[in-house]
Amino acid sequence: MTIATAEPRRWNKPPLIKRAWLRWALGLGAAVYLALALGTIDVNWVRVWDGLPRGVRFVTAFFPPDFTSRWDEIAEGIAESIWMTIVSTAIGIALSIPIGIGAARNIAPAPVYYFCRAVLAVSRSFQEVILAIFFVKLFGFGPFAGFVTLSFATIGFYGKLLAEDIEDMDPAPAEAVRATGAGWLQWINYGVQPQVMPRMIGLGLYRLDINFRESAVVGIVGGGGIGATLNTAFDRYEFDSAAAILLIIIGIVMLAEYSSGYLRRWVQ
Amino acid sequence: MAVATTEVKKIWQHRERNAQLAIWAAWLAGTALFVFSFQLISEKTIWAFVWDAPTQAGDLAGRMVPPDWAFIAQLGRPIWDTLNIATLGTVAAVILAVPIAYCAARNTTPSLTLVRPVALFIIVSSRSINALIWALMLVTIVGPGVFAGIIAIGLRSIGFCAKLLYEAIEEIDEAQVEAVRATGASRAQVTAYGIVPQVLPAFAGISVFRWDINIRESTVLGLVGAGGIGLELNSAITTLAWTQVSLMLLVIVATVIVGEWVSAKVRHAII
């Protein structure tokens, strides 16, 4: 009796991209792009070297940060940011509900659908800061411009997600409500709303969190809130105050994240 | 479902009485908070400027039309810089996010008590500070230019990529890891053959998704001096060259939409 012996074979990891030519083309393309991109960046190493002590000063400013000497300005900026966040999230969500419903393909007629989708696309394409520049021009400096900016940005975010959620809903319950002879508003309220509500509450809290973070930057271009205070601190090279502001922002965002996780569990 | 019995008839009610009361109370508190906040904002607002806004908007719109199409010839370099900031920043962030995510995921972290909290703190601080603020800091440190923008985008994206990646690592199928371990593989081999193949699609998806977000973010970094099209936009706004501004806004929208389309295509191909 002979024992059949197989040739010893070595197992090789299968490649991520199966087509060889595509693998090579992508690799080559990436290499060429990197070479071109890195070639066009001129880093002024002398300037970087000069700036390093400033960087060290900035890092050391965190130990300890200076909460006291500018405390009044910081407190006012934070309070303004929080009010802006609350008002803009509420108004932004209120406005995004009709637009989101209009942008859902399965319940809106075609002209409404395209109009609402266009509004959402414009709102989402521009970064908050660009919007803020224009709203500051229109409404003057201060928290009102910041609030309008954040509301407008909220519409793009919340409206798009609401529309997608409505498009993914189960049509059967909505159909059942319609079969009872419900009017359009009743149909939306009892057939559609309960299906999207749990996720939308979570997203609303998430947007609250985003709006607070963004409120820190609209101030840089004049939209009020903590960003204005932060920008002033940088302009004065008061890194210890800036460090204090950044730590407060991080603290509030962490707090918001934990409490929104808790709230979401409670709601669902 | 609750049914209230009033003498003889049964009436269908949407909710129990207590639930209904709690909801009303929440609405009341929310409305009060909203009115209070709005009142504080309105105190700091010069309403004459607000009422004047429609006229101002009309005026501004009039100045922005038609866009200065000839100016597009000078926008090639700024757009190239913007794309570089987004791409190189994403690449840097992704490379740094991998070890942080590995340390933050419950099932792979070297130490739950020491390393994991540090990794989570890095993730939160990176996520809570906007790219523009990172840029503001870096411009004072490394000087104005594309380099500051790349680092700013990178620092901002680490948190996002690491968070999504560590969540993906925590959701892997442990059975496969167990199987690789049972062959006598070392820790590094378990990672390479048991964990990496499972999270690779998620990883690629996250990177492309973040790249798409970063294109949008990098359009504004120039406002604080960190290079890209924001630099041109800022100088056009300060010199009141509104026809150039409107052209740049169109270019930005086009770039963002193309970026979103590419990212959607790539993610569709991977997942």
C-alpha cells in the first residue's frame, strides 16, 4: 500500500483587487498622483522651524490653561453659542420637515421632488463658514447671522436624511392608514411619522451636537458665539486662554455625546 | 394602545394619560427654552439690519451676475491645492487612525484600563475641534500655506476615521479570529489574517467617505490662510470682486458634487 503524498503547496493571500491590470493601474496612478501632489507643495521649512517654539508654547499653555483672566468673555461666548445651537437646531429641523417630505420620491410629485432636492443640494454643498460669510454680510455681525447659517446647514443635513428614511419605509402601514380613508395630513401623521420618528430623534440630537461644534467656527467670520472669542485669543497670542476655550468645547461635546446616547436609549 | 372607559362608551386614545402628560411637559419645557434662547439672541441683534436683508440680498445678487468666466483660468492651481489638501490630509489621517482604532476597540486593545481611555480621548478631541480651528492654530505654528491645511485636515479626520473603524473592529465575527488563532498563529498573524480582512471593506468605505467630506472642508481653510481656493475666495470678498466670488462658488459646488459622485461610486463598488 502506498500513501499518496501531495506536493507541498504554499497558500497565498488572495489580492484585494482581483483584476491584475486594474491593481497595477491603481497603484501606478496613486504613485504618480502622490509624486505630483507632493511636488507642488512648497513647505517653508525655515518658517516651520521658526514656528516650533510657538507650537511648544501653545502645547505648554494647556498646562495649565487660563480660565480666569478672560472668563467673562469666555462665559458670554459659550452662552451665546449654546443659545444659537438650540434656536438653530429647532428652526432648522422645523423647516427641514416639509422639505424632507417633499424630497422623498415615494410620496412627493416630481416637480416638488426636484425642487426640494435642489434646495438640499445647495445647502449641503457649501461649508458652514462660506454660508456664514454671506449671512454676516446680509444680517450684520452677531449671533443672528450665526443662527441663520446653522439653521440653513441643518436643513441640508436633516432634510436629506429624513427624505432617505421616508424612501426606505415599509409602505404597508402607510397603505393601511390610507385605506381607512385618512386625509393627507392624517396619512403622514399616522402612516409615515411613526416609522421615521425614532431614528429622526436620534439624528436631531446628533445635529444639536454638530451645531454646537459649528457654532465655534461661524464666530471666526463674525457670526457670534465662542468662535469670536477664540479668534480674538489667537490674534492676541493668548494661547492659554485659547487652550481653556478648546478644553471647554471638548468638554461640552463629550457631555453632549454621552447624554444624547442616554436620551436615545430612553426614547427608543 | 390605551382605551379610556367613560361610563359606557370606550374611546380609543393614542397614549396613556401619563405618557401624554409627560410629552406635553417636554414640549412645554422645549418651547420655553427656545423662546428664552431666541430672546437672548434677539437682544444682541440690530433688527434694522435684519429687515434690510432682502434689499441687501437683491443688491448682492445683482452684483454677482454674471460670473466672471475669464477668471476660471486662474482657478486651476487653487483647486489643485484644495484637492491635495483633502487627499493628502485624508491619507495622513487614515494612516494614523489605524493604530488608534486598534487601541480603542474593546476586542483588540492592549489594555482596557490604560490605553483605551487615551485612544478615546484622542478621538473625541480630534472630532470636537473643527478643521478651521486646527488650521487657525497651525497657521500660527507652521506658517500659512497648503502644509498647514493638510495637517489641519489630517488632525480633524483622525477622530472620525478612528471612531468608525474601531466600531467596525468591535463588530467583527469572533469565530473567524478564533479559527485563525486555533492554527497556532501569533498575535500579529491573528490581526493580519483574522481581523484585517473583515474590516477592510469598512475601512476603504470610511476613507472615501471622509475624503468626500474633506473636499468640502478644505474649500474654506484658505479663509484663515491655510491654502486652497478659500484663499482666493477671501481675497475676492475683501476686494468686493463679486463676479469672481460667484464664479468660485459655482466651481466649489461643482467640485463638491463631483467628489460626492466619485465617492458614492467607489463605495458602491467596494461594499
